[in-house]
Amino acid sequence: MSPKLPKPGLRTIDGILLYLEHAGPNLATLTPVERVVSSEQSKAGQLVEVVDFPFYGRSLFIEHIVMLSLYDEFIYHETLVHPALLSVERPERVLIIGGGDGGALREVLKHPVEEVTMVELDRSVIDLVTRHLPEVPAGAFDDDRLKLVIGDGRAYVESVEEKFDVVILDLTDPYGQAARLYTREFYGKVRNILREGGLMVTHSTGLHINRLAFQRVYRAIREVFPKYALARAYIPSFTDDWTFSFGSNYVVPPDVETEILARRFRERGLEGRTKFYSPEMHHSLFQHPVFVQKILEEEVEPSTDDDPAEIEE
């Protein structure tokens, strides 16, 4: 039996204010805190905290789980957005489920899309980020192309009649109510609202610390979509190789040639506007060592509505 981790959150040890986060069921991190900027219960009942760290800079936590840090959020958001949008010839309409910090929206709006619908459950997160982390959305919430919907993402996907070129699932980790957005049944609903040539992408947790949850989510996508792919990027503040899973009836990012990616990148005016992603390194995100290939091929039960995958605490 594994030893139980201490409760997460702020604590003082030897006179030093620290933030203890559960990275996984058997791993916790302790990070020195410079300042607690904000700590409040949101209207949706979530504990939302903004904390300044010496190394990671200003960071956002929801229910004691880090959502982003200024030090490396661009790695996550650029990997989530650009491989997907550059795989579509003319992405006009994009749907983001979640993404209240505005980082994914910021990256999508760098492309000449016509409209971005964003469905966020908790308006408080948007307000807090706008107030304390404006560098992340960078004005994206004021863009005329944004159609903001405050509500339940799954309910929206199940009821919307519109179809989208790209669906981006920028969610909290799979636990509690959010686990409903990582199931085979939900991915089937997402598949129904994709236009011809479109695709979806979701972050699918860390590869190592919550391996089984990742495997079950990836398996669910594989059972729904005829084409699927996995990208990986190490994100220091997440303490893991982070995974991004893609599904489509038509095309996934590894299918697209570098020359096409480079042309679209250039024509859409993206040169000089990314910090992590480039067409030249695109395919390296989808190349995996032997042991990771074995992880992908292991037989596991898919995440389903009756038995959703959840991260362990």
C-alpha cells in the first residue's frame, strides 16, 4: 500500500511559505511561494488561486491543481492549437470547450478564422485571469470573432446544430464532473459536429504519473475515430510529458507534409508569433520512443460514461 500524501495547498515549513501540489497518486511537489495574489471560491464552487513563484512566475491553480504558469504555458497552448489548425486547409469555425484562461483562444485567433465559439463553465475564471494574468489571453476575450458561451460543455456539444472545422477540448484534468468530457460517448458526440476535413484535439493528461487515465482516454478516441494521433511535450510546471490526443475522420497532424505546414504557417502570418511550435519541429511531436509505443499498444478498457477515466490523487 502506497503512503498517503499530505493535503495539497499552501503550507509553511521551517518558516517558508510553500505550495504543495499532488502531481499524481505517489508524487507531490513543494514550491516556494513569493506571494498569494488571489484565493477565492468561484461561482461554480471551485477553489481558484493565483500564486507567484520565484521560478515558474505567476501561476493559476484550480482545486489545488496547476492550470498554467507564465513560465511555460505557451508550450501547452501552442501544442494544443497549432498542429490541429494547420492540419485543416481553411479552418473557419473553431469550438473551444473550456479554456477559461484564454491561452488556447489567443493562439487560435492568430489564424484567420471567422468565428471561435468558446464554452466555459466558470465565468469567474475568465474574470480572474483578465484581472491577474492578462498576459495569457492577451486581449483575446475582446476579439470580435469570439462567441462566448457560459455553460456546460458537454450539454453544448450534445445540443448544438452547427458544425466546426476544429474542436479543441481545453479542460481541467479528468476528475469529478470533468471526467464526463473524456469518454467514448462524448467523443462520439464531438465527431458528429465536425465538418468534412475537420478534427478534434484534447489534452489527455501526463504520460507517466497518470498513465492509466491517459491510456483509457486515448483508447476511447481510437474506438471513435478512424484516424488518431498522439503528440507529447514536456511541460516543467506539470512535472510530466504532457499528452495531446487527436481524432478525425479525415486527417490528423502527422499526415500533413512539412512543406504544406510551412506554407500555411507563412500564409497565415504566424512567423515570429510562436515561442515553441514551428512547422520544422511539427512531426517530432508525434514521434515516440519504443517504450511509449508499447504504452500506446497495451490493452486497456476505454474511458466510458459508465466507467470514466479519472486521475488519481
